Amino acid sequence: MIDDFLRLSVLFDFYGALLTDKQQECLRMHLYQDWSLSEIAAALNISRQAAYDMIHRCEITLEKYENKLRLIEKHDALQNALKDILSDIDLLKADYRSEKVRDVDRKINTLLETR
């Protein structure tokens, strides 16, 4: 249950801008404001069932975007690769205390901070 909720949050972070304004508002209420279906329905002037259906359809749509574009998968792979590089740098720093290693380390940490 919590994994599904977190997955939907990540999908929304990556692809939320591709949804309609009403869908975005509904998902924000659901994910970030922790509103009940009744509260969402009242705010959007729709039925409780319509609020549930909209959230469910949004989840399906966001999953389709990820299946086609693979942005989350690519992001995770990049993060893992960067962690591996940092780990390798830490090993190098332990062996070689050179200025060149520190310079590469600073550059990679700068890159990670901009993400």
C-alpha cells in the first residue's frame, strides 16, 4: 500500500505536468495534502466515485508514460552510476591523496548537487 502511494508520488513528480489541470489538482490533494475522497469530491464539485476514478485513471496514465519514456528508470540508473563513481573515488582518495583526485571529487559532487 505505502509502496503504491510512493510510486504514484514519484510518477507524479516526473510526469504530473502531462496531466490536465484538474487531474493535477486532484492528485495533489490526494498525495500531498492527504485529503479524503469526500474532501476531494467536494473541492472539485464531483462525486466521490468520480474522484476515485480520476485518481485511478491518473495512475494508469502516469504508468503508461513511464512505460514509454522510462525517465524514472533512467534516473535511477544514473543515480546508481554516480554512487558507484563516488565509491570508486573514495577508494582512490584512500590510496592517492592527490590534488587531481580531489578536483574530480569536487566536480562530481557539484554535478550531484545540481540534480
